[in-house]
Amino acid sequence: MVVTRFAPSPNGSLHLGHAYSAIVAHDIAAKRGGRFLLRIEDIDGARSLPEKADEFRRDLEWLGLEWDEVPAQSSRLAAYEEVAQYLLHEGLLYPCTCTRKEIEAMAVRLGPEGAIYPGTCKGQKLDPAKPVALRLDVDRALAETGELFWEDEVHGTEIADPRGFGDVVLVRKDAPASYHLAATLDDAADGVTLVTRGEDLFGATHIHRVLQELLGLPVPIWHHHPILLDPSGEKLAKRRHSASLADRRAAGEDGRALADRLREGRFPAGITLATA
């Protein structure tokens, strides 16, 4: 049975891009007789707003979607810690005290998440008074896993190669886990068999596939769908104050009719679907 999920972070209201992503995941599960899950990814420190989770549920109901809810990330901290300690013990993680600003100043390459970390702290004695993040030693990880593949319903077979991201952070200084670690563990725990998400997260799958192999986790199929763009050609985003579903709902808009228009590719004025 196919199991999909929608996993928003409660650090701001949902917008049309979230609605489109949720509808894609919901409809695939519905058409294949499967399950559509809602998971709240609420470990972003003070930026996680508990009241937003209820807003999200009202938004999904307004769109006419049905779902099963699974435990939020804040209930899974012990699992993240256990796995991080295992990877650290195996020599696959190393501590890093570098700040984002320092990394940007020293980096010579750019990747999907910005400046690629050059491995400055690897093998170094660090100031114990400084907060540390834990980074994945990507070269060592690939030496253990060997060549890996993953399947995408849109793109076909892909070779997993996370080196374009550098040694990514798996445990943040300000949070118990990064998106890469938490989402990988959560999808396995929730029995997700088809990971549906936007094309903007396509590159992250290379990292997640390696983590699955290192940890002996089930390997799902992926489905990376196009993302919605605003009138300036930028991805819809909370930080750009894209119009929220909550505001549309409060204004009396018909959510089910909106969902049907999104399914049909009829977007509000100025909103377009990104093309490859």
C-alpha cells in the first residue's frame, strides 16, 4: 500500500505552494488506495509556533483533504539523539564550530544549500566552550555504502551522489536534528513508501539515500513535483510573505474549488508552475 505524507513546519502560515504539494501527495494516495499522512515538523526552536499546527489542519480540511496524523517531530527527539550518537561513534560525524558567515567567507564552491563547507573542523581540536554542529563525513559515508541508486517517478533512476552538498549538518547547533536527519528517520518510522515533495528538494534526496543505507532503513520511491512561482519568478515562500491559505479561508474563498483549480493547473493571476 502506498503511503505518502505532507510535513509542514509551523514557522509560518501555509501558502499555495504548500497547498499544491499537499494535494499532489493526497491525490496519489487516494488514487492508489493508500494512506496520506500529516506530520508536523516542529523542532525549529522558537520559530516553531504551536498554534500554526491547528491552522494547518483547518487549511487542509478547507481544501477538502483527508489524512491520518502521525506524531510530530518534537515527540521523536530521543530517536534523533540515539542515531546521531551511533553515527558519531562510527566515525561518520564530526563536530564543527564554524558559523554560516565564516563558511561563506572561506568557501570556494557553491552547492544547492549555498556555500559548501570545506571541512575546516575535520580532525581538529575545537574550543569546548563553543557550540558545535555535527557534520556528516560524506567521503567516509560513501566509502561505506558504495554506489547507491534511488528511483523517482518523475526522473527515473538516479545515482546517489551527495558530494555536491559537502559535509552537511545532521545535528544543528540550535536544534536536535537537521532536516536531512529528521525527515529520513521520520519517513522510515511512519512507513512512508512514496516521498512526494517539490523539485527544490530534489538534491536533498542524494543525502537521504546515503543515510538510509548507513542506518539500514527502508528505501522509498520519490516523486519530485514542479513548484509554484510568484509573479517575479521566485518560489512561493513564507519568508517572502506569499499570500496564506488562512487569509484566503478567512476571506470566504471556496477551498475545495481552489484545490480543483490547482489540480487542473489553473493558478491565480501571476502564479505559474516551474518548468524544467
